[in-house]
Amino acid sequence: MKPNKALAIAGFTAITLNTIMLKLAKIFNIKAESGGLLKLTLKILPSFLTNATFIKTDWFWLLFHFGTGAVMVIIYAAFFNKLALSTFFKGLLFSLFPWVVNGVVVLPTLNQGIFGLKALPLSGVFYFFLANILFGFTLSQFYEMLRRSS
């Protein structure tokens, strides 16, 4: 399969699984996210945008999540996929990248503490980590598998 098509399919699959896992956290009674990147983005945008009703809907969250995920998929293809590592380690390293950026830059900027420990329970931080692992591994493994298929 052509690399761009493989990346699009693998990326959509990885983002979808990550989204489902994050939404399932509520069923397990785990607070696994605080909306950190979305909150930070809304702080930067002009108020006429942030006051729009659509911004406060679940549909906007989903759109924002898929948009952010798509950017991450492009970062994977541009940088992580080119590393001289096994697909397993590319996925692992890539999984850590957004989790660490979120935990060390985004959440502390919002006064939620390192890895959001002021806003999330430890179980939520760990669950969010697992959701990132699912995203990274699905993307790396599925992309490699699709790229090699004819």
C-alpha cells in the first residue's frame, strides 16, 4: 500500500482507539483527562471564538482530539518512523512523546502540576499513559503492516 494511504488508515485507527479508550475511562470511574491541550488552546484564542457555543460541545472536543491526533500522526511519519529502531521501539518512543509534552509542559502551564497530578488521580495519569501507549503502538504497528502489504 502507498505510504500516505497506509499512514491515513493507521492514523485514523490509532486516533479512534485512543478516543474510545479515553471515553471508556468514565465507565471505569477513572478521571483520565482534564482537557489540558484544549484548555490551553482556548486561552490563546480570541474570546469571540472561545465564547462560541460549539466550542463547549462534545463534538468540538472530538474534532479537536482528531485534529490533534492527525498532527501527531504527521509528526510520527516525519520523525519517529525514520529512526533506526524496531517498529516496537518506534511505537514506544512515540507513545512517550505526547504524554511527556502534555505532562511536563501543557498541564503545568495550566497549574495542574506535573503530569496533571493536581487535577487527576494517579490512576487517571496511568490510564492516560496507557491510552497514549495504545495510540503509539497501534500507529507504528498498523502503519508498518499496511506499508508492507501490496
